[in-house]
Amino acid sequence: MMHPRSTRAATLFIALSALILTTNAHATGFRQIQVGGDTVTMSTALRPDIPSLKQFQAGVRLGYAIKDKWILGLSADYRSNAQSEGRDSSTGDWSGSRFNPVSPMVGFKYHRFVLLAEAYILGSYVLSSKTTAGDSVSYTGTSGYRISAHVRAWKNLYLGLQYDALSLAKEKVGSAEAVQLSSPLKLNSIGLGISVVF
């Protein structure tokens, strides 16, 4: 069953697509597949000393380029974070993964350059390590954004720079209901990507 926010995002995209097609606006398909790596800084008021993590990310973007310039669409991506140092009883292990099922996306395309902005409204961050009782730990209550700039290097191959700002307001342990955190867990990242646009 789809999340209500996911359903609204999909409905909005379908409505925009229908509007573009019925008004005979000059629109072409925009499709991008991307992989990349980032350095992630995690923080919370209660745990300001969390070491940085290395992140692998892969995602897809689908939409329309109106008049071959203005981009409207949706994106989805998967992130895997690894904490390579600083694992001890005081800081813990914050390695984990995040799947973002859908984000609304807008952008601008000009010659060899593509600028994109996406809003985070769904997805959770799941820690790789479990509690001593064997329960999984995840963080939800997602909000944030991603901004990226891409330049065509060769034919359909693009190189990109991206910045992410993600805030997670709730913590869920095992099968218990998610509880509101007194201070949200924040993940900020900057990194590089390589993609194919077609």
C-alpha cells in the first residue's frame, strides 16, 4: 500500500504530465540514472561528536523538460553509509542505509548544464547495527532537500556535484511506535556523481 505522501506526489506528477500534453507545450522526456559517493556529516544536539561517514548512492530521475529548459519530475534513490572510524561505546556505530521512494523534482537545463532541486518527504534511515536485544533502529519523520549541478562530459555522460540536507525527527526501535526526538538527527552531505541523461 502506497504512503499517502507518495500517492499525492504521484498524482501531482500525473496531473502535470497531462497538463503538459493537453496544452501542446513543447516537452521532451528527461531521464537520468546516477551513481556517486559522498562524505556525510551526522549530528544531533544530544550527540554532536558523531564521526563522518562515507556514502554510496544510486538513483533515478524521471520527468519532462518543458521547452527543453524547465524540468519537472520525480526522483528515487538508495544510500548506503559506512562509518570507517570512531566506533566506540561513546559514539556508537552510525553506519546504515536509506531508501527514498519518491521526491518531487524541479530543474533547469541549459546547453551542457543541468541544475536540479529535490525535496525529501519520505524514506527512513536504518542503522546497520541492532540493539543488544536484537531490535533494529530506524529514523523517520523525513524532511530536507538535495541540490545538484551536472555538466555533460561526453555525449550522454554527465559529471555532477551535489549537496544534501536531511532531517529525521523520529526514532523507531523494533516493532514499537516511532517516538519524537527532542532534537532531530541531521545528515548533511556533499559529493560527486556520474550519470547518464537520455
